[in-house]
Amino acid sequence: MGAGMWGTTFAQVLCDAGTPVRLWGRRPDLVATINARHENPDYLPGITLPAELTASADADRVLDQADLVVLAVPAQTLRHHLTAWRDLLPAGAAFVSLMKGIEFGTHERMSQVIADVTGAGPVVYGLFHHEAEARSAARALEPRGELWISVPTWYF
């Protein structure tokens, strides 16, 4: 959920690992371009995206029967988005957060916001972030079809 640089890059990583991905983006024009050109020109210009990656601005369609929900929206919009999507989130889905930061006002970490809104316990969500490497990771994927990422910590 999130068609920015990091969300698109992580979607590409999942596709390259054999997982078809439905990517949600808030802008219909951008998701149409991603589907037509297999490229996200606003965030990853020149990077060819896999055919198994499709995009939609319709959260219901993207979340339908998902067993993994990867969250890559701006941190300060997370609670708003999750609240809007609450009835669309599949029961039993696992959540992965690509976000970092503290929510203004509540001072909650993104993992706490996910738990507050969805009721997901610590067993069904994880954090993965290294967004500074998103552009180089996406470029590394394209020519070789592989990616090596060093992630300091997984939190469960």
C-alpha cells in the first residue's frame, strides 16, 4: 500500500522472489502509467517493473484476499489510511511496515499505530526499512535480477 519509491521498490523485490503484487497508489494517473509502461516515472524513472506487479487506486481491489499487507505510506498518514481501509483488511493478514517515524500527537511508533488500528499483535506484523537504498536497490534489481540487502533489524 503505497506507490512511492520505497513501496514500489519493495513490490519489485517481492515480484522478483516469485510473489505477484497488487500495488495501491492514491493517484489514478500514476497507477495507470505503472500498468501501461511497467515503470513508476515519478519515483523510479528508467526502472522497468516486473509484469507481475500491477497497480490500482482502488484499495478494495488491492486488498481483496491479500495474505500480506505491506504498508509504505507517509508515516503521518498511516492512521488515516488504516482507518479508511479497516473494513477492507483481510482477516488474518500479516502486516509489514516499511515506514519509520513517530506519529505526531500520540508519539506512537508506526508498529503501535498498526496494532492500535488493526488489532494485530506483534506476531503478525514486522518492520523493514532501509528507504535510503530504494533507488539503488531498484537499479540493482533490473540488470541482474537479484538483490542483496543488509537490514540491521527485523522487529516482530
